[in-house]
Amino acid sequence: MKNRIILTLCILLAAVPVLAKDKTLRLDYIFSGTDKSTEISLAQMKVLDGWYGRKVHMGRLHLAGNGQITVRDTESGKVLYANSFSTLFQEWQNSEEATRVRKSFENVFLVPMPERKADITVELFDSHRRLSASIRHTVDPKDILIRPAGQHPTPHRYLHRTGDSRDKIDIAIVAEGYDATETELFYKDAQTAMESIWSHEPFKSMQDRFNIVAVAAPSKDSGVSIPHKGLWKETALGSHFDTFYSDRYLTTLNLFRLHDVLAGIPYEHIIILANTDNYGGGGIFNSYVLTAAHHRLALPVVVHEFGHSFGGLADEYYYDDQYEESYHPDAEPWEPNITTRVDFDSKWKDMMGKDGVGLFEGGGYQSKGVWRPCEDCRMKTNENPDFCPVCEKALRDIIHFYTEE
């Protein structure tokens, strides 16, 4: 009987999926297509020392995102890790340009390195929440072509450190368009950006759950590219305004380069500060924030964009001349601060009537068919000083998700 129990325990232990201790697998993909087609291709894999992602809820998603990545143990099929995200590529697919040309975009995902063979699945969803593309491939941690990374970390300085990176939410603030003589200016700007985030709840009262490191990536030129002014610069990340021909949309398409800059430094979320006083920025859920550091509205913008990239919050402003709707009456948005009322029970229904919370039509760039929780919010205008109660709760919930069982 004793031998049978021992044998049973051995079988159960053998079936438990395991992750390599303190290693990260970096997966680089190319997403390509048009407004009607989508393809996903694996470009390369790298291994980094240390795992700085969450240690709890490893196999769960807090928000659905526009895409999802899942790591499953090949032998048992059990989920080792799951995460969600959004991409610049999927935004571009809703643009007029996507009807005329095929383009490709870089994307990078960090997952804990499996200790044995694992199946990686990447799925993308369209604006109706339908599966638009997927890829599944097996990773063998013994694969000799998984390249080591992070041997020579970029110069960096901790601005806020409350504990071991393995137990905190690690944010990297990265320099863009700061030349070699402007390193101290960057560190000063990074400190200012961090203090702006700390001035807003729930970050203000939950600072002890974060570490923040400033990464001084040097650029050949000072400033960033502004195509509509005919201004092009050689910078660390090759960022530019005029993304999708929108003057104030500031992004970088060079995500492989971005993550190369960060290799060897603990990071989980990314804020990029651009050395410019031209107004603009952008934030993509679980990808990055990029914002102008020296415009008079730089501080409210970095907080707004961090709401996108960290909290998965939607824009609550709207237009009447959108090329294509991003939200449809047949699907409830995954973002926690807007609703089409398809499944309002899952949103802020339980908060209605408290602190000005209600249903206000207009949000997600659409004046009709989408509702936001409050008249104004940090996610609607630069003039509003705070996140509304619904957005603040959503941010608090995601911090708890990252840091508590």
C-alpha cells in the first residue's frame, strides 16, 4: 500500500508543469496583413536572466485585451502562463491605409521560461471580439538557437525601489532622443514623470508595490522625428510623430530594438520619454507608453497614457468623423471603463449613482453607441486632474492582480 501511494505521488509530480527558475523567454513576432487579413510569424527567441513578471495568477487573464498569449506544458496541456495585450498593428488595421497596402509590425512578449517543452499560442481578435488569427508552436528550452540576451545592460538608475524586483511591479522609463550630453536631463525628466504618476490614486497609496528604473539609452541626435515638419532624427528607438498620419500620435515601430535596450534590466512595463516639446504621445496595453517630455501638458499626458498601457483603460473622448468604428453593438468592449451595454452587468453597474458615476454617451472615439462612467475623467481630458471612480477601481484591481493571491 505504501509503495502504491509513493508511485501515485511520483506520477502526480511528474504531471505538474514547471517553469525554469529565474529565466525569461523573450518571443519576437511579426504581425502583418491588411484590413481584411492577418498573419503571425515567429521571428526569434531570446533568453534573459531573471523573471520579473507576476508570480501570482500565472494562468489567468485579468483583462481580455485585443490579443492573448498562452504557454502550456506540452506533456500535460496545463496552462503555465497567460497574458493579454493590444498592438499597434491592430489599431492600424482599422485605418484607411490598411485598405490599400499590406504592412508588418514588430511585437515582443515576455513569458517565464518553461523547464521542459511547452506550446505557445498567440491569438488576435478583431473589433467584434472574433478570432482573426492565431499561431501555435512548441518551444524546447534546450533549443540551441535561443539566443542569450542582456550581457551588457544599458546605463540605468533606480528612482524608486521598495524591494526585490521579483516581488514588485517593475516599470522601466526609457530615454528617447536624448543625446550623450543630456543624460542628467533625462534622469530629471524621468523623476518628474514618476512623481506625476504618484500624484494620482491608486498609485499614490500603492507606491510600495512598484520599482521604477530610468534607462538612459543614448541617441545620436537630440529630439525626435516630426514628419509633418520634415524633421527626421537618428534616435535610440526611431520613434516619430504622425503615426497613421495623425500629427500628435507618437510611437515607435522598433519593438525589437526597444527590448534589446532593456535586456539585463528588471522590467515588466515600459514608459518611453521623448525629448521634445511637440505635443503628443501614445499608450498600448501591455506594450509601452511613449510621451513628449517637455510639452506643457507632458505630465497629464504621461498619466493618461499609462492608464492605457498599464491598466487597459480606453480613451473616453470621441469624434464624429471616425474612419471606422472601433466598437460595435454586438460586442462588449474588454476595457473596464467603456460599455456598449451588451454586458453592462460586468462593468460598473454596481457603482451607479455613487460619486457621479452613471452612463454618459460618447467614448472610445465614438459619439454614439459607447458609454463612459462619468462626465469627465483623466481618460477623457487633460484638464481633469483625477481618474474617475471606475477607472481608479480598475487600476487598483489590476495592481492587486499583479501582487496578491
